[in-house]
Amino acid sequence: EDPPILTEQEELQSRANQVTDESLESTRRMVQLVEESKDLGIRTVVMLDEQGEQLERIEEGMESINRDMR
């Protein structure tokens, strides 16, 4: 059996629906990427804070060694 013949209006509506679906899927992917980027940014800030604390402890240790050597 032959597929039904679509009118021009039905074809346009079908294409509009397809474009809308593709746009929605693209938007979903962008939102997911934004969420992943936000999570990565948070983890980076936490790691930098931890590294800053480590550097402070190292600096304090070096100052203590310098004092002991005097």
C-alpha cells in the first residue's frame, strides 16, 4: 500500500514539528553541558582551595625550619 500523500500544509507542519523536536533536543544537550561545566567549576574551586591550604602549611613549615636554623 502506498504511503498517504501529504498536503503542502501537512508537509510544512511535519517539518515544523521536526525542527521543534531537534531544537528541543539541542537545548537539552546544552543544558546538560552547562550542568557539567558548573560541576567541574565547583570541583576546581574546591581543589584550588585545598591546594592553597597545602601551600600555606608548607610555607609555615619552611618558616619554622628557618627559625630553627638561626
